[in-house]
Amino acid sequence: DAGITQSPRYKITETGRQVTLMCHQTWSHSYMFWYRQDLGHGLRLIYYSAAADITDKGEVPDGYVVSRSKTENFPLTLESATRSQTSVYFCASRHGGAGETQYFGPGTRLLVL
Amino acid sequence: AQKVTQAQTEISVVEKEDVTLDCVYETRDTTYYLFWYKQPPSGELVFLIRRNSFDEQNEISGRYSWNFQKSTSSFNFTITASQVVDSAVYFCALSPSFGNEKLTFGTGTRLTIIP
């Protein structure tokens, strides 16, 4: 049971480049989420999706784009990476609505030079 | 608006000591859920517990126990007879019971168990 996976696990890129972080879950969970984790801020929600083709902004969506054409995949794209987007990115999924447990992927460490 | 406060940024204890991690929350919702997650040095986020606001019974799972007190808006986590493997960052989180709303995380408590 693979659960929820993220790729790549580590990425170094340069300012201005486009980067896509992948997230895949095998549970057929309806909800998927993208968070970033930075020192002193805990985890902050970037975008979430309630189902395929339904996405919505979280706390810190600027500079990011998401799509969800299939239930199992939820890619996060940094259209033009900036140094402030250096962070650890976590994908999560949840079976049902609010109150259900979110399960997290292993994370992607992104460094923008 | 929801808020979760973990006032203890870092805690260090000697192995086998008991340690309590504090979590205080704010919400206007009458029903909600509380969670604890563990983030070991390897970096992944591991789910530990989910508690409904209707259920104020304390919960024990092995060396772990949780004390939920609605009157003080707290959901504290105690590790009994701590072990080195308990060294991690622990996050408390809050979710409403309805809607698509996000999980609100505290900023975490870094726990170091000294052998």
C-alpha cells in the first residue's frame, strides 16, 4: 500500500524557473492539500482540492498553481520560482470532509537559488 | 478565526522522564476536532490522535496520553517514561466539523530526549 507519495524528494532550482512538485495518493481520497513548512510558521496551507477539477486557495497561494484532473494526483507548480519559495512542501489527503484525519506525504525539500 | 498555540518552542528532558506538551486552541465553532502529529528527524508527519470536541475523556495509548479540557481550551499531550525515539517536533492542530476548511496547525514543540 503506497499511500501518498511525493516527487521529487529534493529539488534545487534557480530564480525564475518553473517547477512542478508531484503528489500521488492510492487511497482514492476526495480531498488533497498542499502545505509549506517554514521555521517559525509551522505548516501553512497553499491550495486544496475537494475533488477532481475542484480547487481552492489556502492561506498562501500567491506564486503557485494547482490542477487536479484525476482524483489521485494533485501537482503543485511554481510558475516562476523565487527565493522566498524555498521551503519544505507537504502534500496531504483526506477521505471525507472537515474533521477527518489528513495523512501526509514524505515532503519535498525545495531550494531556490 | 481558529488559532492553535503551542507556547513551548523547545523542551529537553532526560530519558525516562515524563513530559507534557501543551496545546491551547481558539475557535468559535461549537463542534470541532483536535489532532496531534509527530515529525521525527526524518521529516515525515505522522498522525498520532484525533479527538472530537464532544468527547472529553482522556485517552491513553501505550506511553502516550492526551488530556482534553474544553473548559480551558486545551489538548495536552503527555509522554510517560520518555525514550530517545520520542525526539521529534510535535504539532497540535484544529479543524472545524463542517465544511472544507483547513487544518490549523500550531507552530510545534521540539522535544529532545537526552540519553
